Amino acid sequence: MIQPTAASAEPAPSLRPLPIDVVSIQSQVVYGRVGNNVAVPALQAQGLTVAAVPTVVLSNTPHYPTIHGGPVPAAWFEGYLRDLSARGVLPPLRAILTGYLGGPEQAQALGSWIGQAMEVQPALRVVVDPVLGDHDHGEYVSPGMADAYRRHLLSLADGLTPNGFELAHLTGMAVNRVESVVAAARTLLTGRTQWVAVTSAAPDTWAHDEMQVVLVTRTQAEVIRHPRIDATSKGTGDLFCATLTGYWLNGASVPQATAQACRQVVRALRHTQQGQCAELLFPPMATRQDDGQPQAHERDVRQFTYQIGNGDLSMQPAASHLMRAYARQPVSFVRGSGARLWDDQGVEYLDAIAGVAVTSLGHAHPEISAAIAQQAGTLLHTSNVFRIDWQERLGERLCALTGMQRAFFCNSGAEANETALKLARLHGHRKQVANPKIVVMENGFHGRTIATLSATGNLAKQGGFEPLLPGFLHLSYDDIEAVRQAAEQSPDIVAVLIEPVQGEGGIRVARADYLRELRALCDQHGWLLMLDEIQTGMGRTGAWFGYQHAAITPDVMTVAKALGNGFPIGACLARGAAADLFSPGQHGSTFGGNPLACRVGCTVLDLMTRDELPRRAAVLGARLLDSLQKALGGHPNVNAIRGQGLMVGIELDRNCTELVGRALAEQRLLITVTRGSVIRLLPPLICDEMQIDDIVVRVARLLASNVAKNAIVEAAAQTIVGR
Ligand SMILES: Cc1ncc(COP(=O)(O)O)c(C=O)c1O
């Protein structure tokens, strides 16, 4: 041990200490680019001054056949830190960065020194990279390090940068999916710790040739996807952590700094790959003018934000200017054909939801595309002030199919139902009912406008939008006694609005008898029977419309979704007295029924008729149900498999909303989950038999892996919900 010389003396008090921005405590190698050999230049490149404390001194990384050196002795290590304090480094110090440590005793010494440093400099930022190992090499530190981090360092850090392997080791939780990474990382947000940036995170959800960093804070999680570059060089974690720290100290927010660190790592790896070098090569520094903005070649680093709250993780690009109304999946489709879709990475998917019962003719149907192009080149819109020939034609076609007499055209399902609700109230007032009531069903779904939301029997969807509209009576579905009792008790009832199969409500099929009895009750009391065929209509259930299975005719019915195969259109159809309730000026829509929408509607009807798609839906639906029963009938988590035509639900014994993301990532399959536990399948009606069988195979595989992962998923979900 070197002793101070006899002549040692403090420098003159008028001389200030060398200003140090960052103390970087990492491994020191003679040859190679890891630890301080990476962190120091990365920090210096950002204009920061660095004091480098070695934890181990090695000739090179242990990946080479020769290696000399080892951990610095405890007395030396503690001395380095003490002497930094003695040199007056602490008061102006801005950050401490730690990387690979030589053993648990170093962690302990470091923890107590950081505690002292914080007393001198409370604004000090501490970033701890809890180095333990990685997925490729397993654990490569001395035993007891995970525990030492937990005991001495984690809660002192403002930010942590574990990789996925380290996060799993530190928390004892599985971290294969974003949700579980978030759940695990949140357990580390204790003490001072405000953020955890997890590299190589959630491998189950990596897209083709991509990896991701998940940055978890108390309120949100940023998912930063970046290309996976095949380079074997070490030190990328050290570069990531130092670059992040540098950007953060220089004023970037943690999410911005994290994204910049990802970009820097990608640049370095590309540069290393191009240089065919065994060790990490530093690319030339990014020029000033890119100033936080990705350069063209770096735009493939993409950032998404999950909001954490109500137990849900909803995800959209961090820079998005869209309202957070949707919990979006991190997939963006750019092309479709029939039942197939391709994302922006070129990955192919099988579509088993058809845009939620919309693209029944499949994606990019050439005849639909041609009709749109032709009409767009002729006439798009005039307004309902004038006669619209295509609207007349579509009205006539729909009435011929349904037995209705008049149509009102609008742009969506909710608007079609609004129209029906207005008709019901007019009908009531004609009958001198001052406060007309409409019977609707529990778990029914009719749209998101205030009136249709009031009609919707789902408290979760209604919550927060009170006061809802009065005038609705919610009864249990498929229960004729409930309607009979209501008829006796409420003379104000004027109409019933019901879905023949509840779609959002978990694929519940009303019995044909029930619908017939409902028809009879409506006739008996002079109520309008109004059928919401928005999801069930246009062939979906194996008949043109769901009520046709019960051989009844409604007074009012609504259609939308598949009527435009993706082009927005809705319609409310009526017969009898209901068809003549509106007089001019009582209802209207600017866009509703314009030439383009109605021409598309006519083309959809032409194609569905020509290709006999309702019948096809019946045949394929029977095949789908049958194969699902065979494949999943005995599955321990499957409670029921039910449906009508190509509208099929698989009810599980537990919440399974996470399956939507897993189906995309693991099976390249689009599904939805309704009511939390029902997998809903709504494949396009143009599917071929092989595609139907393929859906079954992919769902079965998904559920097979679900059994193994259930415990993990539940633990993660509980951790998220419980916070
Ligand atoms: C049965 C039913 N009614 C109404 C709607 C609302 O349709 P839109 O989203 O077009 O307003 C939907 C949509 O899912 C539906 O399934």
C-alpha cells in the first residue's frame, strides 16, 4: 500500500479542486471496450468530466482464453472512494454511475460512500447498472451479488439499468412480456428509485429483428424498440448506461435520454459490425444538429408509451398526439390481402377478427377497391339536400333483403342506433307516452355516444360519463320472464333494443324461442322490436341477419360494420309505422349516405350475394366450432366454446386480456378478448377452410402455452392491479 510521502500537504486553499461531474465506478481493462473504457469516453463525449474508479483490473474480458488481474483489494477500493471525498470532489459532483463490481463487499462499501455523498450533495444523481449477467452467458459475477445489490445499492439509486436477465434475478419474477417486466420493475421503485430502464426486455414480444428497452416509472412505461444487430462485442450495457446518464445530466428527460442511449448503442453496434472488430467501436459522435432528433438511418428506434393505471397498460407511440382512448397493441399493419395482414416489419399475420366484424370480404378486395376508385373519380359527396342515386339503390337493396321498408343512412353503428332510439321516442310520443322507456339488455353493447352508451349494459364502459340518459330499462338477456314482468310494471315501455348475439357481451347467442316470444310481446304491447345487427348482420352468423335464424321480422334494425367492408357506413332500417316516423328536419347527417359510401355498400351486397357468403359463414362457422371443440374441449382453462356462424367465443376460467398481445407476438394471429375472459373470433367470411383450421391450430398453441404461463401472468397482473 502506498503511503502519503513525508512531504505530503494539501494544495493551497486558494486552489479549487478539479471539478468532476461524474464518478464512474466500473471494471477497468487494459485491452478492450467495457466498463470504464466505454463509460469514460461516452461521458466525456457529452462534455462531462469523469473520475474513473476501477472495481476490477483485468488484462481483457474473460471471453478471451488469457486473462490476468482481478478485483481491486477492498482497502484500495474503499480508499479510492474516501480519497475522492478528501479531494473535495463531492460538493460539485453531479452523478455517480456504477457498473460491474468486484464482489459483495464492494457493493457494501459503495452503498455507504454513496450515502455520505448524498449528505454532502443531496441533488446528486445515482445510476446503478446492477451487473449480474445476461441471457447469453448466465450469471458472471461472484455469488451473493444480487443480494448485495438489493441490500446496499438498489434503493439508493435514482435510476437502474438492469437487462432482462438481471431484472428477473433481482426480483425473482419472470419477465418475458412487457406487462411482467413492468410488474417486476415496479417492485424496484423503492427508496429514491424513480425509474428502471430494462434492456433486452420482454423477449416474448420482440418483433422480427428487433429488441426493446422498457423504461418503467411510477406512472408509465416507455417501450423503445430498436433493431437487433448481430455483433458479439461486449460493453453495450456500459455504453447504454453511460450515454443515458450523460444525456440525462445534460437536460434530457429520462425517456429522451433512454431513447438516445438506444440510438447510440445501435450506431455503435452497426459501426462495429461494419468495422469487423472484436471490440466495440465508437462511431463518430452525432453532430449537433440532430439535437435529440433521430437521423434518417436511426428512425428505426421507435418509442411507445404505456400508461399505468386501473390495472391496464395502454400503449401508443410516446410522441403521439392521439388521445389515449385505446389500449393499442404495438403492431402497425401496412398491407392486407384476404385474411392476411403484414406489419411494418414485413411480418405476416392471420386475421381472425376482420377489424372487429368489418372486413368480412377480406382486406384489399379488388372489386371493392375498384368501386371506391371509380366512384372517387366521379362524385364523392353532394349532401342530403339532393337526391342521391346510390343511396336510393342501397336502400332498396337492403329493404329487399330484410323485409324493411325505409332506410336512413349514417356513418357508424352508434349513429344507426341513435336513429333507432330517436324512432322509439317518436313512436312513444305518438302513443302519448310522456317518458318513453326502451328495454335494453344487460351486457348489451350499442355504441359510445351518450345515448347509445346509456343503452349499453356495461357499467365499466359507462363509468365516468354520468349523468347518462334516462329512459332505459336494463333487463337480463335471453330471459323472457324478465321482459314479461317489466311489461306488467312499466306502462311507459315503447320499444326493445337487442342484439341477436351479444358480441361485446361475450358471444352470447339468444335462443330462437326467446326472440320469437319477444316478438310476440312487442306485438301484444305495441312496442317496436329493434334489432342491433351491427355485429351480427351482413352474413356474419350464417344468415344475412341474426334474427332470420328465429324466423321473425323486427320493426327497426340497424346495420354498419361489414356493410362498408371498412368504408364507414351505417344504416337504420324500419318497416310499418316506424318507417314513417321521421318528417323532414327531424334527423340528418352531413356525410351519411353519400355516393361513395352507398356505392361501396351496394358492391358489398353484390359480392356477398354472388359468393353466397352468409351460407359460407354457416359452413365455415360449423367447422370452426367443431374443430375448436375437438382441440380445446378438454382444456383445463376453457369453460365454454359457443357461437353462431363465424362469430365464435371461447370462454376461459380467468381474465385473459393479455392473450391479444401474446396471440400477435407468439402466433401472429389477430384475436380480441371481450368481457375479460372470452376470446372472440370473427374471421373474414372469405376465409378458406385451411385458414379456419389454421386459426384453430394457432389458438390451441396459444392456450397450450397459456397453461404454463398462467401463474406468471397472474402474478404480474396482480402486482399491477394491486398498486
Ligand atoms: C352490436 C353493436 N352495436 C353498436 C356498435 C357501435 O358501432 P360503431 O363503433 O360503428 O359506432 C357496435 C360496435 O362494436 C356493436 O358491436
